[in-house]
Amino acid sequence: MFTRDVSLEGFTHEQWARLGDVFRPLDRPDHMTARDADGPNGGVVAVTTGSTLRKVVSTRFGRIAVGEQPWPESLESLAARHGARWAAEISTGALDELMDRFGERLSPGQDYLAQALEWLAIVRELEAERLLTLWPWRVADWPVPSERAVGRALDLLCPSEKSLVLGVFEQGALSTCLVVRRRGSGFDRLVGPDELGRELGLLSGDFRRDHRHLAAAVEKRVGKIAVGCYGELRTFRELAGAHPPGAWARAVAAQDIVISPWMPAAALPLGLDAGRAVFHEIYALASRFGAGHFLSREGPLAQAFFSLERPAWLGDEVRQFLGFDPWDLLVKLFARSRGH
């Protein structure tokens, strides 16, 4: 995904740390616990040797005392007790085995995308050997795309010689930004705020107008923009945490998040997010009138969906191109939809 001569420009240590903050959910007040939150969030990892529990770590709360954990127990139960969305059990030595196999299979001609796909293949092997277990989705169920599918998606999202832009504002100023420029089959430049800040000029304090100054600086210093995503730091952090269906779609509709230039590729994920919100509201309304069962996983609509035959146009060519079966993925997503 990155070229061999990729360059990192315009970042100090502090600015690089700020970029990580963009994707860190807002902290909850101290008096709130996992049970008080809107829903499960983060994950929990159990490290084991055979049937012995060695370590438990939460992505939100850090290390958890082993003596306080009932073991053995299902990963679903482990996640529920710690208010987590996912849980994993890793055997001691599994990570060493992962890195050993990964090192053996690397070759000088591989790009970063090929290496990432090879890494996922090894993770699947470890799962099959019961050295790694994940809940609620097994690694074998992950829709891992083929190199060709990823290449075509990148061509649609960001053609060669164009850039992707993330612009984050706070209190009327540019907090941080990231620009990645595509060249050929990969990205050759990662550019940060130090490189672009001198071109911004006087800002108005409203990112809905100020993002145009950032876009102009990018086009002057880096090149044409394929698509940019702009917003306030707090908005990004709110969206990074647990959020109700349709949160991203509502944020874009209200211009709390600005996508510019607009491109058709952005419409699909936002449309799916909006569709989830509509279905959630329909289900809630139906439940009030005692008809929620019809939309649940065990209801007649779900059973009718599961009984549908795989469409003929989703043939072997589609599966081979994508690297996974999209129909199988759709059925699994529908079956695992919580509460529906």
C-alpha cells in the first residue's frame, strides 16, 4: 500500500500523538462504569497456557487481576462481564509463532498490501490450530479482500497522483491533519500540519469554511485532492466510540463532518449507516406494538431471508475477484445483528 520510498513530512512527536487522539473515544466520567455506558465498547484479551489463565487485559481499563476472573468461561461471557464488544483468548507463545512464520514468508518483492494479507493468512492458521480464539467473529469469517480487489477500490477512491485528506480542527484552529498521496500502486507521501500550516492564512474559526483553506494548501504543497474529510476533534472522538446506528450519516447530513470533494464511493457506507438507523427505528416502533418478533433474528422475515438462494449473478468470478463470498458475508451480518 505504501511505496518503498514513502516519505513522512511535517510531523512533530506532539502532532503525531494528536493524530492518534482523533480516533480515541471521549473518556467517560469517572462515576460511569461499563454497565452505565450506552453499550459495550473495546475488547478484552485472555492469555492462557492450556487451561490456566495467565493474564487478562482490557483495551479500556488495562490489566485486570487474574484472581478475580472465573476461568474457564466462554469468551462471550468474558466480554459481557467487562462491557466489551469483543474478546480473544491467546495461547502463550502464539505471538512468537506468528512473527516467526511471518518472517519466514516475507520476500523482498512483496509490497505492504501483500505482507498484510500474508499476516492475516497466518492468523487464520493459528486460529485453526486453536492457538487463538476470537469472539464474536472468527478470523476465518473475516472478509479478507484479494490484492486485485483492493487495487480496484483504491483506483476508485484515490487515483494515482491524487491525495486523501483528513483535517481536524479545534477551537477555531487546525489541530492536526494527515494527507496521503497516491503514486502508482501505493502511497508515497504522508504529510502533516507543519508542512501545510504556513499556507493556511487567517482562519475564521468555523471549520466549515476553514477546511477550504486547508484544501488549498494541500493542492499547492502536495497535489490534487481525491476526497477530504474534515471536522472538529470532539466530533471525531464522539464518532470513534460506541454510537447509535446512523451517527456518521447524521453527522455528514448536519455538516458536523464535511466530505469534500464529494465522491460516489462515500455514499455506500453512509447509505448503509443510514439504513441501519432506519431499521433500528422501525424495529423499536414495532416492538412498542408487540410486533418486534417479526423483525427479530428468529422472526419470519429473517427466516425468509435465510431461505433465499444465492443469486446467480454472484458467481465464482465475483468470489474470486473479491477474495470472499459477499452473499455469505451478508447472511452472517444479518444473523449476528444484535437485537434484530
